[in-house]
Amino acid sequence: MQLTGVKIGFGLTASFCTLEPVLQQIERFTREGAEIYPIMTREVATVDTRFGKAREWMDRLTRITGKQVMMSIVDVEPIGPQKLVDVVVIAPCTGNTLAKLANGITDGAVLMAAKAQLRNQRPVVIAISTNDGLGLNARNLGSLLNTRNVYFVPFGQDSPRNKPNSLIAKMDLLGATIVEALQGRQLQPLIVTYS
């Protein structure tokens, strides 16, 4: 398997409608032999929504990975100095997280993990899931597209007529994106059609 032995710091942010497909990918990566270090934003860890209860998401992630979920800056701090992971993945990555990363704001565990990884000149993979990717966040997306060691899971407009600014990554391309990012390459094509 392509991800056997790969250490992945996996950060989940609060695009609640895409948590299920992301957890399915984490299950697949674990079966393939990847070692997953789970990380959650405070919102994912504490907010119950119609898509699921926070405790259930956390318990499921712990069960899949066999590791406690990291939720604080202190929890993820070793990622930098210990070079704990080969790649940091942010999936799903909200527009809020995208904006903060593009502007150097490190106010939570997921962002600190990404900052630590970039400091070590190691890959960060982003699976965008935001309603304003082609709106106010377009400039942040453009900035990160041109940032060294940042790679995107191919994405497209999931509902161009109803939500013309919305972008979402093709979560089934997450594994292929990680494999390419570990080789210093962006998976292509980057812009895909949603059907």
C-alpha cells in the first residue's frame, strides 16, 4: 500500500457536513498501514450538529486511530521539534481555517500543527470545504496555492447554481494527493468538475 508506514497528522475543522466522508478516508488510510495522529479544532470537539454529536466524532476518531485526539496547541507542539509526522492534512478545511493559515494566525491545534510542519519545510495537504472559496476567501486560496509545501486535494464547485462561491475537495482523491505531496508534487488536475 502507498501509505504504509506514513505518519499523518490529521486535522479536522468544522465543516460538519463533510466529516463523515473524511472519517471514511481515515479508516481507509489506517487499514493501508498509515499511522494517524488525530487533531481537532475546539468547534469539532465541542459542537453538536444535525450531522453528529461532538463526543461521537471524537470517540470514533480515537477508535479508528488508536490515539487520543489532540485538541490544544500544547498537544500538537511536539510536531515541530520532534518532526513527529511526515505530512499534516487539514480535512475538511473551512474557509475560516484557510484564512487564518494564509494570514499566519495560529490560534488552535490544527493551525499550530500546520505551522509546525511548514516550519520544518514538510508538506501540508488541504482539503477545502467552504461556502466562500470563490468569495471573500478567494484571495486566501490564491495565497496558499502559491505557498511552498502546501498542496490541495483537487476541488470544484459543489453547487454552482445555488452556492456559486462554494468549493469542496474531492475527498476520494485525498490519498492520491498525500502520496504526491510526499514527493513534492501537486496532484493534477487541481480544478475538477463535481457531478
